[in-house]
Amino acid sequence: MATATLTIPPQAEQVRTARLVTTAAARRCGVSEDRIDEIRLAVGEVIARSVLRQQRAGLPDPVVVDITDDDELFTVRVHEATTPDFGDEDGGLALSVASALSFECDVRAAGSGCEIRMAWPVADDLLGIEYPIISAGMGPSLIGEKTVNLKQACPNGAAKWMNQQSFVDGLLGAITIGIYIPRTIEIECAGGKAEGWEPAPLAAAPLAAEGSAP
């Protein structure tokens, strides 16, 4: 596991630098090109949010970005000096975007400030890796958590999977003011239909995995 740390002053012009460094690191770690744009957009939104929050709070502390590759997940942690309950001028839009674009996204208190953590799988072959598929914008899930094991769902391998925020998911996020942000995962299995996975009811796990022939 390797971690690189980038420290930037809370200035808008530094957001582009942090975004470029993060995407370059993702490419070097072997993250597929299909996910690079997701990382660039999500990281840009989160770092810009941190910069704006610190400017509003009058805090000159640097924004710290930790980039970690553990062979399975490419993880970005953004540390800022404001607390999690410090309000967002955008009503939580930046976090909603980051949550929709990343495979894992959470916000937690860290020391006197807070940390926003985002993660993406490094390899295209996701078999055997389990991911939380329910997200709460400002902390742990309020309803419950559910994981999908792709090896179990697709014994012959997964040809493609898509993690997205549908219209209904976005509507639920807007209604709950970003507290509850569900996402939808669709799986296409290689060599046939998904097996071994039965979607849970909406109240238990809002994200359902659906399999279909490629």
C-alpha cells in the first residue's frame, strides 16, 4: 500500500492542480481509463467544496489530499479544517455529485476538522471484491448497508457493471437534502444472466443489482 500526500492552500486556483495530480496518480496505479473522468470530476468537486468552506470560515489552514493505492482500491481522502456540520452554500450538491461518481463516498469528523473519503476499484476485474452500495451523504447509512459480491452474482465473470444515480435516486437525495443518497448498480454477466443475487426490498437496500445477458 502506497500513500502520497498533497497539501494545497485554500485557494480556488489550486483546485486544478490537485485534480491533475490525482488523475495522474490514478493512471499510474492502473485505474481503467473509463473511471479517470469520474475521479477527476468527483475529486474536483470535493476539493473545490473544501476550499470554499475554509474561505467562508476564514480558516487559512491547508487542504490536505491523501492518495492511496492498495491494489484493490484507489482511495482519495480530502482533509479540511471545517467541521462536518459547517453548512454548504450549494445545499450539498458537490457531495451528491461525488457520491454518484465514486464507488464509495463518506464524510466523517477528523480531529478538529473533517475528512471526505472517496474510493474506486483499481482493476476492471471486480470479482471477489465487495462494495457498499448504499450511501448517506453526511455519515453512515441511516437505513442499512448491503454489499454485492460479483463473483457470487456472476459465476462466469462480470462483463460490465454500471454504478449510477437514477432520476428516482436523485429525487430521494433532493427530498432528504442530501442526507440519504441512494445509487443503482446494474451488472451484466459474461456468458449469461446474473445468478445468486436477489435484490433486497427498497427499504432495506435502495440499490438493486440487475443482471442481463451482454
